[in-house]
Amino acid sequence: MYCRESGTTIEVRLSAPEADRIRSAAEGVDLVIMVTGIYVLESMEIALYLKKLCQDENKQLCLLGSGDEIAMVKKTIPQELIRKEFVRPFNIRNVSGDILALFPSGQIQKEENKILLVDDDVMFLQTMQNWLRDSYKVSATKSGMQAITFLAFNKPDLILLDYDMPVTSGPQVLKMIRSEPDTANIPVIFLTGRNDRESVMKVMSLKPNGYLLKSQSKENIIASVDRFFEKGEWGHS
């Protein structure tokens, strides 16, 4: 099941060829791709179900499989319900491009970049969330260990990490993040309230992806985060 483009990838919901599972997976999607197999030669039950689903809920349908299997399905599903057919063998990149072409450009929603904020200052967390939430999907944790727990189940595109925190400091959190294969490559930007040269050099010696001064204006902070995602680089201003 394909529902939207996420950056350069396509979000997919998978379902076994069973009516109950298809019903659950198809909720809210615009396009259904029926991957044919031996099951279509044994029974037309799923083809009949997909025919009714696409008719009742105005969903698009594509068929992907061998020529014989697709021909069998088309005995049950009329041609006017089938937007596209992909007959094996095929190039998967071409298939992806053809699928995206079925959607008007304004209909495909781009997934927001995900940011994790880590800071023991609740007021600062709330302020940053308010500043960034219009353009990004923002999560927040109030301690280093909460952040590590969050990362066990989630993978943000950027971590904004407070340098000075009690119990587990920012440098300790960064070390833990870099030591785990699943999180080692997540960009980490330090948040710091100190702007003297010695403090900045101490921050950068830990080799984060950059640092952000908390004293900067809302406009400068948002512009710096935007620039990071647009160009993959960080301005240390």
C-alpha cells in the first residue's frame, strides 16, 4: 500500500492477501498495489475484495506481477479500475517513478524533518518547540537519559543537545549516541549558553556537528536550523 512520498522515498504499508488485514492497512491510503502470486490462481476472493474496495472508496489500483497472474486478475477487476500494470521483469526504480507520476504534485506531502530537543530547562524547551514546530516535527526530553531512552525507539534527523545538564551532561550523552551503531550517524548540535572562546573551543573539541548559542534571536535560530537541513551544513554565528 502506498500513501505518500517521504522525501525521496515512498511510505509503504504492507498487508498479507487477507481481507481483514487489507481493510486495516488501506485506511487513509490513495493507492493500492496488488502484488500477484500463486494465490490469484487458486482463488479470486482477494481480487473481488479489492475491486469492491477501490469502487466504494475511490482508490487507485495498480497490478504488479507476472503476465499470466495479471491476466487472471483482470478477468475479475475491470480495466477502468486499473491505473497501471507492472509486468515482471521490471526495474524497481522505474516502477517507483511511474507510481509517483500518478499523483498530482500538490497531492504528495513531504514528511517533516524530525528534531529531538534535549535540555533540562523546561521553559527553554517550550520556547524552542514553539519556534520550530511550524516547519519541523519536534520532540523534547528533559534529561540525557530520557534522550537515550527516546532514541531506542525513534530516529530523529537532528538532535539539539544542551551542553550543561545535571546528572548526565551533554558531552556524556553525545558519547553514548556515537557509541551505538543505530544512532552514531545522527547529527548532533550542541545548545550552549556560553559564548566565550574557551567554552566554544571546549564544545567543538567533542566534534559535534555544530553548536547553537541559546542567546541568539528566534530568527537566527530558525535560520540556522533551516540552513542545516537545506545545505547539510551549520553556521556557527
